[in-house]
Amino acid sequence: MKAIRLKLRQASANYRREETVDNKMTYPLPPFSTVIGALHKACGYQEYHPMDISIQGKYGSLKKKVYTDHCFLNRTENDRGILVKMVNPEMLSSAYVEVAQAKKAQGNDFYKGITIDVKNEELLQEYRILRKRMNETLPVFKKKRIEGSFKPKLKKLKASMKERKQRLQEDKERLESIKKREKEISALEKRVKQRLQEYEKEYCTIPYSYFRTLTKGPKYYEILTDVELVIHVRADDEVMQDILDHIYNLKAIGRSEDMVEVLEACMVELQEPEEADDVEELSYHAYLDMNAVNREWLIITERQGISARGTRYYLNKNYQIEQGKRVFCKKSVVYASGYTINLEEDGPFENIFVDPVGNGQAYIVNFV
């Protein structure tokens, strides 16, 4: 059976575990979805092309790197963090201008200028005008002019017209005139409400949303160094040829800065385990299909008398869009080293192959 063998090297990498936040932990090898996504991007695919992946490899060391995290709160706070104004708030941009910074953990006030370090006086004044308009001017106008004057008069007028309609049931001409007037009053009420909403949106809500609260703090990345990957890909002939044709478009796996050096990219002929010659297996650390381990098609060697089963992960492979959200297909795997094919078991071995590389050596390939 034909497949592609990729041998890659990365000076450093973080294959982030999605459930980690403050310490962005890494998987020991890239998940299937990460590799599939990188190959799709290299080929310029806009939709999913089915492929099965075998991932094995090793790394030199694991380090922890400190970085400054920039977090925009989901609301603008007046007493903490850093007050900023977004440069392009209507675009997918995180560019901002610092307006002022709180000096203490609590008791600060950007609006009143209490214990703050002003970075941009002009933008701070704009913020204060908007905040005053939202919290003082507009509420007072609504309370006095709308709730205190306009609505009571309108309510009184409606009651008067209702009473007149009851008295003039027999006078069709005057009754029709009253109904017409009621429609005009109803339309006026809607116009006032709509104009108030438009004013609030245009001069309060939208411009105020351009101001955000930014918090900064130390967080951590786990970084793998001196990463070596051996990846086998099984797909349609056309897809595999596309991968070979565009393999040097593969720039990174993991983060955008985790650059990839392509050491080898070739089409290979895989062998069934029972048909493979007697070869020395190049056993890297690998993701092994949990089903193959449970059925003892793949045997993980014992260490110091302890049955070593490796580390179990549920890794993303591909996804479907359901109700506007990505729903990933999860694969149960074991991350392990020192494994071999149990040829004493009766075949056929599903998704397990041997890739001879010469000099009496071969890779064990377990597609997931």
C-alpha cells in the first residue's frame, strides 16, 4: 500500500493542549488535527480531504517559557487594569492605544482621575464625555423628558381619546377622526422611541465600545526543543501527490513561529506486518491506536517489571460544522515508546503496517 513518509525537524514547538490556560501545556507530539490542518494549508485546500495519519517522533527537552499575556476583558471597567482605545474596532485587529493605567489594585477611577497614570489626555477626555453621557446626561433626559413629561402627556391624551370614542359611538365621522388621530399618536410614540435608540447607539454604545480594559500578567508556555517527527499520510493518490508537490509550503506545525524544516518527503510502499522481512524496528515515541493496544496487536514493552501502558490521550482529528460550531472527531490513543507488533496474534492487523527504510531497519506505522 502506498503512503507518504515525511521526516521533519523543528527547533522548538508547542502543540497546545486546549484545556490549559495559565500554563499552556504541550502534547509530546502534534495532534492529528494539527498535522492535517498544516497539510491542508500547505496544499491550499479550502475543504476537508480525508486522510489517515501516523505520528511518531522525539524531542530533546521540555522547557517552560514566561511571556506577558494581554487579555481584553469582555467589559470596560472604570477602576482597574489599563484603559485602552482600539485602533480598528470594527476589524479583527488587536491594535490599541493606551489611554490611562490604574496605579493600585483597587480604589482607582479613570472618570474622576483618582490614582491613575494618564497616557493620552485627549482620549481620556473622550472617554469621560462618553461615560458622562451614558451614566448621567442620557438617564436624566429619559427620566425628566421621556418618563416625566412625554409619556404622562401621551397617556393622558390616549385616555381622553378612549373616553371620547365611547361617547361618540354613533357619530361615525367624528369617530373616524379620533381613530386617525390615535394612529398619528402611536406613530409619534414609535418615532420618539426609535430616535432615542438610534441616538444612544450612535453617540453612546458604539463609541464607548471602542474603549476596552486591558490586563497584563505573566503566563507560561511549555516548549519542546530539538523536535524530530516522522509522519506517514494515507489518502487518495491525488491528495498524496498534492502534498508532495506543495510540501515546501509547509512552514509551521503548532504555533506560527514553530517553523518546520522538511528533511524528507517521499512516496513509500508499506508492507503488511506478516509479510515484512526480519528488520530492526525504529521505535520512536508514537501515538498508538487504543484499539490496537487493547487487542494486543501492538505490545508495549514492560519496564522494571511494571506493565507500561503509556499516556492516554483523546486527540482531535477532523471536525464537522454543527449549528455554527466545530464538533471534532476524537481519537483514543496511547503515547508510548518501546512498542512492537505482536506477530503471534492472528491477522489481519487493521491500520498497522511496516515501512522498510533500508539497512535492515523499518518504521512501525499505525494509522489513525
